[in-house]
Amino acid sequence: MIKIYFFDTYALVEIYRANKNYEKYKDSRFVTSYLNLIEFDYYLLKTKGDRNLFNRLKEFTVEVEDEDVKKANEFKLEHKKKDLSFVDCIGYMIAKRAGIKFLTGDKHFENRDNVEFVKS
């Protein structure tokens, strides 16, 4: 069985930076959301990175469904003391819906179900 991941922005950045902790994921099959791609492009702009990646990665984006938004809002409200990113909550719900692991290094998602947490 081929493993597919949902790469959140944190994972995209760490893979781009060639972080050794994320090396095993660099050739993985993955999806992300257009929202994560927007955040990643902002990172590339700030760091003067390769902004052509935006166009190359668009083919790996998946649709955000209405139910993803509703569940993300419920999850964010349930964990409001953690100040979770809306984009991360949506990505997490997309991953759960798709039955794939949510790859992140965001400490707020450590030890959650359906998460592959990798510390940078």
C-alpha cells in the first residue's frame, strides 16, 4: 500500500529547507490545500525562495469541501485556548476525510489521531 500524506504548510517549509527530520517525506505522495499553498508562497516570498514552486505544487492541491470548513470551525472552537490556525484546522479535516496522515511539526497537533508529527 502506497502511503499518501497531507502536507501542511509546516511540512512544506521543512521539506523545502531540506530539514533532515523531513528527508524521508521528500519523495512521498502527498496532497495539500490551496490555502496551505498560499501560506507556503508567502514563506517563499519572505525568504526569497523559489516562487515557481507555487505553480508546480498547484496540481497537488485538493478541494476544500463545505463539511471540512464546518468541522474545522468546530475543532478550532473546541480547542480555542490553543490558538490553532484556521488553515491548519481545515487541512487536518481534509486529511481525516481522505483517510490520510496529516504531516506536521506544529506542536498543537502532536499526539492527535491521524497525525504524523515530526519535530524539526
